[in-house]
Amino acid sequence: HFPRDLKWPNNNITFRILNYTPDLDKSDVDRAIRNALNVWADVTPLTFKKVHRGIADIMISFGSKEHGDYNPFDGPNGLLAHAYPPGQGIGGDTHFDEDELWTKDSSAYNLFIVAAHELGHSLGMSHSSDAGALMYPIYSYSKGYLLSEDDIEGIQALYGPNPNRSKVKPRPDAPNKCDPMLSFDAVTELRGETIIFKDRFYWRLHPQMPEPEQTLIKFTWPVLPNKVDAAYENPEKDRVIIFSGIRMWALNGYNLVEGYPKYIHKLGLPKKIRKVDAAVYIRDTGKTLFFTEEDYWSYDEASGTMDSGYPRSIEENFPGMDDEVDAAAYHDGYLNFFHEHMQYEYSYNSRKVIRILRTNSILNC
Amino acid sequence: FPLPLPSVNKENWNLAEKYLRRFYGLPAGLQGRQRTSGAFEAKIKEMQHFFKLKVTGNLDDSTLEVMKQARCGVPDIGEYN
């Protein structure tokens, strides 16, 4: 919240759209604003009435550079918008930077998402430090339900819950890297960095960065799904393959490769396999191992075919390991298997587990 | 007081200064060499703490990367209170 927990004294709030961006149809702007207000109305007793003249509680406008409030915008990118907390006069007002390109989709800055964030300020919400919260100050595109637990707790602390609605299921908070029970969804290398997927987020570990960096998957790759099951890098082909359900995507660096998604069955996996739990490329053999439930498969990258004699049992062929794997990585003859909150360092040559660590030890915890 | 890292060029330094002035109330103008620099470090630390970066007070790459991302700018609420 803002200092002194600023809020509107009553629950019936008026808004007025003073001008429109030329980037979108007028009706699209109206819809984006109304939907953004509904995000907050769904979880509070607040109602929003549109007015067409006079002073409204929330005055919405598009402007560029200095636009009348001595808080200038800065041209394209950088600052996207700002809004004032509840109060008289300029209080509650929301300004969008007209120098941005406003869109309905993910191709540029999505007006609905930015409006939902700004209108949070207009209602009394300050910035959240939870990277998954709508009130996090950095823009990221996402589809589906916008509010996190942190957003809902914040707004309901000011106005209470919506008496006419059953409790909505908020987005979970961003995973905490030092949670002792932390598990991973997928781990891969990407041109010397390590990328760890967990829920809607990924951590990026760079040899020159002292701390892992947590980002929403959608922030970097809007077309990827919110949940990644497995990922691996083939450095010879400079490709990272990302798996989610029966589909897979390919990255070249941070860019998506055209022609994807493809079905995982194109790799030669049988149709009964509906997801890959983990994948890892073994540089020394040129093979990629796919882990599915209690079994694993071997894929020959050079010929692009599955090796015969598979699937094999994980438990029998990797002595000392659990029977299932969440994620796997390979470094200098060692396979690191991640399962739930444990990490198993397996020597590929001596064929045994040589160390057991916490999963999040890779995140400096 | 901390010196800019070798990798931090003048452009990045200016960007950081502008960012901290706008969002973290870094005082504008010179206020004596030592004091300005102490304020700069304190504001970087505040920003690093909020974004859950490693709190060093230095303008490192991950700090600069966050500063360069598109964001919301909440105006100073003091001006109309």
C-alpha cells in the first residue's frame, strides 16, 4: 500500500476515459479498461461506473513526454504508464505513455495488463516485490488470471472481499529459491548459462552473475506455455528443446525456432507417452535421454532416431537413483538428477551415485 | 566509496542515476563528493533489495538489466498530498 493506506472512502467509484490512443480501436480501449477494472472488482466489493463528462474519481488519459502533471514520460519503452493513489484532484488518475505501442495481444505492450496494474495504484496498491504479482513494477505479458495471492491480500486489506463471489484461486506466489522443499520442473543449459524452470518462472544462472535471476517464462518467451516439463540443450546444433505435455518448442539462443511446436511423438516416442519428465543430452555419446515416469529412452541426435532396446528402467540402470526424475543435467561425466527436493550426482563412468544434495544447492542455498 | 565497476560505461552510469532519481528519490545535483556517492550506493542497495538481487551497492550487470526493463513509474504522491 501507499503510505497511510490511502483508499477510496466508498465502494462506488467513477472513471472517465479522457482520450484514446490511435494504436487501438476505441472499443478495444474501452474493453481493456473495463476488463482491467473487473480484475479488481472480482475480488472486492468495488463497483466502477463510467462517466462521459465532468470529474470522475479515476481520470484516464494517454499522453507523451510532459503531459500536464510534471511527471513526464520518456518516449518509447522505459516508463509505460503511471497512476496516482486515491485522493482528491489528480488522485486516482491513470496516465499511459502515448509513445508506446499499445496492443490487444503480446506483440507490443498489452493495454489491458498495464491498465490492470495502473488501476491497482488508483485503488491504493503500491508496488509488490513478488515477481509474479500484477503489482510488480516491471511489465510482463501473461494470459489468464492476473492476480497473485499478494495482489488479492493487498486489495482486500483495503476494501475487503467481494461478498457476491466465492473465493477465486489466485496465482501462486513466485517460488522461493531457498525453500528446503523446492523441486524443479526442468533444467537445461543455454549457451553456457543454466536455466531452471519452476512453475511460471525460470531462474537464470550465469557464471558471471553472483545470484540467480528469476523471471516469468512469459516475460522472455510469450508463446511458451506457463509450465515446462523438461528441457535440454544440444550445443552442437545450438538448440534448446523445451517440452510441455505432448508438445515441444525449439530455441536458438533466446529466439524461438520457426516450425515449432511439434509433437513429442515426432522424436519416436510412442503415442501413449503424454509428457516427458526430464531430458538430458550426453555430450560424450551424442545421445539424449528422455525420462518418462519410471522409464527412460535414448535418442540418437545424429540420426534423429530412437535407439532400440528402450525404454529401460531408471531404477535398474541408474543404481542409487529414485525411480522417477523431475529434471536432469550433464556436466563432465556427471549426471545431476533432480527429484523432488533432492539432487543426485551420478557418475556416468563409475555408474553410481556419488553425492546427494538438496535440489536448491544449485541456487546457492 | 564504491567506484563504478570497469564494465559500467558512462551511458549505463547515467541511466542508473536517472533511474534512481526517478524511482528512489536520489537527490539531484552535487552535494559534495562523498555524500552523493553514499546516497547513490544506498539507493542502489534499496533497489537491489526490492528486486531480490544480490545487495552489493554496486552497479552490476543484473542491476543494470532490471533498470533497463520496461516498467511502471509511480509518481511522487507527496506533490498533491
